[in-house]
Amino acid sequence: MTLQEEEHMPTHRLAVRNFLGGPGLAPEDLTMVFLMREGDDTTARPMPTLTVREVPEAIKALESFGVKSVKIFAGSRVRDARASQGTSPTGLMARAIQAAKKAAPSVAVMTETCVCSHNDSGECWLADERGAMDLEETAEVMAAQAVMQADVGADIVGPAAMIPGSVRTVREALDAAGHKDVAIMPHLIFESSLYEGYRATMEAVPRSGARAFQISPRQPEQAVHAARQMVDEGADMILTEPALHTVDTVVHLKNKLAVPVMPFSVSGEYLRLTDRRADGERDMKGLVEAYTVLKRAGADRIITYGALEIARELRAF
């Protein structure tokens, strides 16, 4: 027998391929996204949304299929130039967090911490009296949001504006408010057209037409630098988005940072990688394949709108 024959492994044979296996996708690898709306809001939107009254049932369903975490996005119905409603302890975000933690205290509740869904411009920053970016005030408002979210039960807050220094401001505010055990997972975001479904659903389209601090997909080294800065400022983990546009970045970050890395599979990925079946449900095969690649690349968790649907299918086998 030749050396070549000795090294040959017949992996084309199905029984052998299944025997060799390898790490697969599991429900606990997934975090479900909740996009919140008020109970009397019946506006048609591109992405699925929930009311606060629907949160307990949704949480229980996730728990029953093995999904152990959720990430909540919620805006304000009344918006102004200071994003003042974003810090309200009776606002939509606060009520959604409380409903989730009451329904299942052991489920990890993550949030978005940003001003884009609370101010009247849709921007991730607040303007000063001249209309220029007031980054210091924006970071302070984000920090106040994070403290409010922690006060009502959030386990992990998510600064999403990508403003340098904002993670440090959030960490200092949480610590001062007695929330040293609340973790921070800032968003590391590449520019992309894949956010449009989310922006339309949450009415968070920036007036300027662009997000000032998002990273060009042509500059992955900038993403690694930004992630390092976030960790230096106090980030406990890093969210990358869009998930499939950041596979190489996930690999680099896993080699360079000692914190968990969690890709966020955004609205465009959910809408474009799933097809409607005859029964009206979405076919999750494309997402399962994509998320298996992300896990292979080193993703610690995958945040997705399809977590419940995928977990239901995984549990069926």
C-alpha cells in the first residue's frame, strides 16, 4: 500500500462523514433579537416586532428550545433633539427588559444603547447648538441609558454608536451606579446596506444618510484597532456586524483579544438568506449553514432574528 493510499480517508461515504462529525450549531449558541413596538402600533414593518405583552410568551418559547439569551432593541414614540425618552424608566426599553427578566430570570438580557431610535434626526449622535456633533453629550446620554437599563434588569448593555470613548463613559457610569457586575458588549459595525430592514422597522434612518463612525468594509485593520480600543475602555465582549461580512474579522479578533466575540446576523441577512415555504414559515437552511461557518471561525455566540426558528429545527433532529 502506498503512502497516498494509507492517508486516504473515504469522507465521501455518508456513514464516515457523520461519524467524523465536528462541532455543530446548537440552540445555546444563539441569541434572539427582539425589536419592540408599542401595543397599539399596528404599522406594517419589514421585520418581525413584539409588544411588551408578547415578551413573556416569546421568552418561554425560546427557553423551551434551549435559547438562553435575548438582545432587545426599542425606540421612543416621542422623539426630540436630546433623545430624552431613551433614559426613561417607564419607556419601551425598560418595560421590555422587565417583562423578559420577570418571565425568565435566568435568560441573559442584552440591550442596544444608542440615541438613534430616540432622537428626531435618526443619527447615532446628538448635535450641539451649531448643529455639529456633540460627542461628549452623546456618550453621557448613552451612559444614562445604560444605567437605566441596568437598573431594570439588563445583564449586558450594548453601546452602538461607535463613538471613541463611549465605552469608558458607560463603564464609569455603571460602576458609579453600583452595576459593576453588568457587562458591556459594544457594537463593532461595518458600513452595509444590510441594515435597511432594521432601520425602517425602528424608524432609525439617519437624516445625514450615513453613520459617521461605522467602519469601511475595505479597512478590516481599522476594525481590529477599534475593538482593541473598546476592550481597553472596559468592553467585556465584542459584537460584530453584519455577521457574514465580518468572518475574517472574527478570526483576527479571536487571535488578538481575550474576550468573547459575537457576530450579529442583521436584518438583511435574515431577509435574504431565508425563503418562504408553502406553509408561510421561513426556511432556515441558509442561515444554519452561515452560522455553522461563523461558529467554525470562532464565534462565541451568534445574535440573530432567526434564533427561535433555527432552535426549533435543531431540536427536531
